[in-house]
Amino acid sequence: MEVITRAAPTLSGRLHLGTLYNALLNYAYAKRAEGLFLLRLDGQKVGDERRRIGDDIIRDLKTFGLRPDRIIWQCDSKGWYRQQIEEVLSDPRVYFCDCTVGDIFERTRFDQARLRALIREEKYPGPCEVRQIKVFDANSSETRRDVALWKTVLASTESEGFEARWVTDDSKNMWKAHEVGDLAGRETHLTIDLGQETWIGAIEVRWNFYPVKSYSIRLPAGEKLVSVRRENKFCILARPKGAYEGAVVDQLSFTPVKTRFIKFDVEETHYEIKREYCYDGYCRDAQKKLSLRAPRTVLRVQSQDPLDVAVYFNKLPDLCFTSALDDLEAGITHSIRGSDIEPFSLLEREAGKLIGYEAHNLFHGMVVDHRQVKLSKFINSPPAVEKLESGSSPNEVFTNLARSAGIVPVGTPVLDLQELSEAINFEAAFKQYTFEYREQMYGVRG
């Protein structure tokens, strides 16, 4: 059997080291077996900007020597995807649903055991954005410090008089089915410098996105001035309009204190749950007949684990379905993915059953930075080609990635792509969870 692998980046940004590492493993695994390496560019709605990003990804891969044997643009298959969706409508496991996330949680408010929800505890922050923080003088009520941020709170951000630090947790649970409850686990600290010792008695926090469950205002020594805790709201950030989305203002007052510095501690956040990733089985036997053109129409597949998967919503087939279709059509034999994609593979597995496809998944460790934050286009991780622009060769970048990942010995000299493909210890690669990329040349340059 010919080995065929593929890399499948989304069209949301340039190729960073994490995506490059995934492409390297797929390429090396296929070439060692004299097989094929394919590139699939995910996304059905592709305008000029995304087309340009796709072209950049292709060019970046070729610059590093990873030349795909075939390139698949998902946007070129929209008609075919729609045809396949219509063909599976006759499958008895498929049913229509038009429930909103609010409907689902309202029904399960007093019977939470019925609810199944899939969340993703990322190695990078969620969309929690502080828009502005105002600190008021205790005597005159004048504004003593007005910090206009428009920053994502849980990202690493810096500006004059403002400091933010991202603190990761040690949890290795990425996506899993949860009972409704406390799904939080984030922590961050912001420090505001008032410039001088000042009596303050009130603070106003203005949010743009607000999935924060609890936070507190403290003095530098740790003394708490005031705490804010919101109801769980079932941990929903419903789109497009939800309980924690939009402009929200917290006006906080406390016993006046004299201080120069104030600590803003985000203690817990809600996780976003989309309607396609939560369900209670309500429509299984309803036999609804809905139009696929209606914006609320969802097609679900009955499944015991992890939940009834949505294969169609927002008037488009979902990626879990189109990914399985593409892999089946392309003859993919091995799907090598980052460990953070493992939960998505659960959805794809259930979707694949509709078309008789079962992926052979292999999961490798994620590339994290020195703060243990996963590299991602979501947080604008630097493009991998910047390593070349700073003087490294493709062989040096690949060898350093392999050394950092522990899939070649630490003292391995710089290898070319063919040599590295033969040297990689794939058994070690598929046992990792994360690793930090380190530039270690050991005096040998290629």
C-alpha cells in the first residue's frame, strides 16, 4: 500500500514553526516510505486575502524544500461537498436541528446530565478583551489613570504604563466532553502604574469581549480591594450575540487606599461553546424537515461519543465532514496532526462513518514558545521564513526543530531534508505533548 500523507493548514495566517513542523513530519513520513505528500488548504469561503495567504503558504513550504506532490484547495470543491451532504440525508443517523445554544442550555438547566459539550482548552488565550481601565481619585472623583487598551487580556501585551503576563496551567486536557460547571482554568496579571502615590476609591473596567468569570483588583502586596464574579451562564459565549459578547462596563468602588500600583488579576474565564459542539439529543426523533439554505439549519449525526456531531451548519458542510471527504478522495493513509487536533479527530471520525472512511491518525507534540504558549496564527506567531531572513538555512531550521522535539539526538549535526527524513524517530515524535523550539547549532552549520 502506498503511503500518502497531507498537511492541512487553515488560511488564517503565514506558516509558522508549528505548522512547518507538522509539514516536515508528514513529508518525511511519506518520503521515507517512497510515498506522496499532499497539501490541503482548508476553507470553503476564500476571498482575495485568503487566496493570497494560501499562495504564501505554498511558497513558504517550497522555500523550505517541502514540495507537495498535489495541492488541494477546499474552496474549489464547494459544489461537490454540497452534493455529498445531500446524499447522506437519507442515512437514518442524520437528522435536522435548528436549536440555538440558548435553547439547548435552557432545556438542560435542571437536567445537566443530558448535556454534552465539547470545549477546547487552548495553549493560547481566548477572545477576552479589555477595552479600557479607568482609575478614579478617592477625593475628587477625577480620573487618575485612563488606560486605553483594546488589548486581548489573556495574551502577552505591553504598552506604556501597562504590563501583562500570560501564565499557563499544566493541564494536558485539550478538548473533552464536560458536564456543565466550572470549565475555567486561566490566569493573568495586569499591573497599572499611576505614576505616583495616589488616593483612589473607584475603578471602571470596560470590556469589548467578556468571557471572564472572576477577577479582582489588588494592591502590589496582594491585598484585595475588590472582587468581581459573574454567574457561570453555562460557560457560553454564544455567537453572534451572547451573554459575554459586546461592550460591558464594571464600575467598582472600595474603601479609599493610597498606592502607586494596582494589580488586575483575571482569575477564571468561561470557555466558548458553539452550538455545533454542544447538544442534548432533543431533535433526534423530531423528524424535522428544514431547508439547507436556512441560516439556523444544522445537520447532526447520532453518536455516543463525544456528542451528536454537526456535519452541516451556517449553510456550509463542516470541516469535520469535508476533511473526511477530501482524505477519502485523495487516498490519505496516514493523517499526522498536532496533539491539539486530537479532539477534532473525534468529530471527523463520526462524520467519516457516513461515507465509510476511517482515518489513521498519528499525533505529534505541539511547538510552544519560552512561555509554554502554543505557536499559532491566532496570536500572530512569527512566520517561519523569518528564520531564513535572519541567516539560518532551511536545513538548520529543520534540524533544530528535530533536536528540540527530541526526535533526533541532541548532538545531531545539521542534516539535509533527505537525511533528516531518514533520521527522524517517529515513535518518539508521536509520544510527545509539547516541546519548545530552541536554536542550538552546536558549532555545525549546513
